Amino acid sequence: VMKAEAEKAGLAAALIVNTCAVTTAYVKSGQLIVESDCDMATCYQYGSSNATFIAGSFTLTLLETYDNATAELKRDVTTLAVYGQSVCTINSRTCSPTTINMRGGRVKIKECGAVTTINGYAGTHDLTELKEPLSITTLNSYPGLTILVSASSLAWTPGTTNTFAGGAKVVNVGLRDSTYVLDGLLYHE
């Protein structure tokens, strides 16, 4: 289903899927909206694509974001992999990722169930807008990972932290400053 509103929004295309089963989706540009009754197993996002996964009873098995892709998760995901300059926002208590693999980009958690494992090799794990305490069972952190936390944000508690070659850089920032701090980290200012 193509939506004519996509042109008005300046998008290449918009695809809204609902009441169907999708084995694998490849999103190279435009916008993908996965409604609550869509059972999507795997999604790969590239380029400047944008995807929204509405809360539903189906779990997304794998979401991989590359390049400048953006995604918003409002449903559960088993494995989330973030590469390049992509941004993934988790904004639902029903989302409890088993594994988050970060090799660049940014994972912004506003609201989330427990996270089993975060493998942070590079990129930014942004907790500045956390709405409730977050439990992380295992955090494997490498020197390329930056964790942004706000002094006013709620606590995040990693159960086991494995640091390799010095581990992640934790930066305490005020909520208003988080965007500027992130820009500085990305552009090494």
C-alpha cells in the first residue's frame, strides 16, 4: 500500500503494513510503518529510511539499522543491531531486547523493559530521557562506546559489566545539553 501523503512529507515512499506476515523486509529509503497486527520477523534498514514499529503481540526477531536510518520501536525485539550513523529509539515498556549490538550510531532508550545483553563496540547509548529505571543484565563495553546519562534521569543498573581495553566512556549531561554533547562526540569537537 503506497500512501500519497509521502510526497507531501518529502519522502520517497511510505509503506504501511498491517494484518500480514512478513519474513524479511529491506527498507532502502522512504518510510515503513509496521502496524500492530503485522508479524514481521526481520527488517534491514539502509540509507535515509525511517521505520516505526507499533506495539503489537508479535516480536520482531531482528532489526538491523545502517547508514542514516532511523527506527522507533514500540514492540519487542529479540536482536537489535545498530551500525553507522543510524538512530534507534526504544519507547515502550513492552520492548525487552535480548541483545543490542552497537557498532556505531545511537540507541536512545526512553522507556524499555529489561535488556539482557548490550554489546557496545562503538556508538552512543543515550539514557538522558529515561522515564523509569532500566535493568541491563550484561553490559559488554568497549572503548568506542559512549553512554550518556542525565543527573536528573532515573537509574540504570547493569548486573554484570565486562569492560574491554578500558570500556565505555560515561558522560553525565543535563537534559538540555544532551543534543549538543552528542553532536560534539559525533564530530569530535
